[in-house]
Amino acid sequence: MCLGIPMQIMEINGFNARCQAKGIERDVNLFMLQHELPLVGEYVMVHVGYALQTMTEQDAQTTWELLDEILKSEQFSEAL
């Protein structure tokens, strides 16, 4: 299963961006978005170090809520 993680862009240097999510920072490649480069402060969906698409803050928040629910349900299942 492939999983994309919503991250917020903190700074941009060419096709590279420093992004953060839940207090974790990562370097992300923006090359796949070269025709519509996102701006600092915007959110992107990241998979294996590449930004795949831009997204709204609301979409990013909703995605994190769903991911948190999945994590909670897996932890509950492991406890049984």
C-alpha cells in the first residue's frame, strides 16, 4: 500500500522544499509540480520524498484526522 502524507512547505530552494507535519521536518522534491510550483505556507501531498499535488489546509487536516483514526484503530486491535 502506498501512503501520501500531507505536509506544509516551510521554505523553498529551487525544486527542493523543507516541509513539516506534526513537528517532523523533511526535505521534499517539488520537481513533479514544476509547472505550478507551490508557495511557502501551502500544503502538499508527499510520497517517498516527492510532492505529488498541492492541497488545501482543510484537506490536509482532514487527511491527518483520518490517518490518526487508522492509527488508533490499529493500536486498539493490537491490544486485543
